[in-house]
Amino acid sequence: MRILIADDHAVVRSGLSAVLQSSYPNAEIEEAADGETLIQKCAGNKFLLVITDISMPGHNGIEAIEKLCVAQPGLPVLVLSMHPENQYALRVMNAGAMGYVRKDATPEELLRAIDRILHGRKYISTAFAEKLAGQLSQSFGKIKIPHEHLSRRELQVMLQLAKGKSIQEIARELYIRSSTVSTYQARLMYKMGFERNIDLIRYVVDYGLAV
């Protein structure tokens, strides 16, 4: 049983390792301190589970998850983050993660999430699931906010452009052609009513979409 823990804080990686070893004494645990190392280790090794933070040097967690899911479909990924679930849980799940747990969760909740994911099921906290259900029941007939009309790829490109990345850089990040990125850019600019990139950047900042 091989598990990879990715977090830029050594004390977090050490604490996670201790929790995992207590329940999985035969597990072989490896560590990564940034997104680049996470991707490199997964490229050359077979892991049963990856536990990763969102905010890390290099590729952030969401970018890394997207790359891992393209390279290794079905790889169980659990996000462990300090950010509130209502801000990032759905985003990381859409990127390919199978679960989201806050860093202030109990060890019992973390192990419960791991067990669920290893059995092929997705995990979010009960409280967040109830909140989503309540929002869903109230949302029928409501007008969507602008970026909810974008496709997943269009939203990815918009967030990358907001970071100041070039068309070529985004193409490499998403493993697509530069011409395809340009097409997504044109579509999202039209859908969002943006005339300049500065309009895009302001929108991303105002809605708190950037990681």
C-alpha cells in the first residue's frame, strides 16, 4: 500500500504520516513539498492514494489534480486543505479529486474519508453535503452567475489567463494545442462580455476564484 502526501509544510506531512501509520502500519508513505514534485513522483510510481493540499509552490493543487487525472485516470486523490469547503470542494471534485477534508478535521474523519475513497466512493463532510442539498432545493429557477455559464475548460483557461500565463504556457499546462486555448479564450471573453484581459482579472479577483 503506497500513499503519497503532498504539502509544503513538513509538520503537516509528518502528522499525516503518523495518523496513516497508526491505521495502515504496512503502508509505504512518500512525501512531496510542492506541485512539481507531486506530479513527478506520480509519473514514475504507482500509488494507491494521493493526499494533497491546494496551495503549494509550483503547480497548485487544482492544477496538479487535473494533470494527474489526465495521466492516471482513476487515481484516488483526497484534498486536505485549510480553505472552507464552500470555496473549493466542488472545484477540486470537478478537477478530478474524490474527496475534500479540512485540516481542522479530526483524525477519525480523515480516516473515514480515506476508507470511503479507497472503496471507490467520493467524500465531503456531512455538514457540507446538507448545505449543498439546501442550496440545490432553493436554486431552481434562479439566474446563474456569469462564470457558471462557462464550460470546465473555459473556466480553466480563464483562471490561467488571470494569473498572467501566456497561451503557450496554458497549452502546456492543460496538454492541449495553443490554437485550442485561443478558441477557449475567445469563447469565454464573448460569454463573459470581457473586452480586455484586465476585465477578466478583475472578475476573477472580485469573485474570489483565484487560488
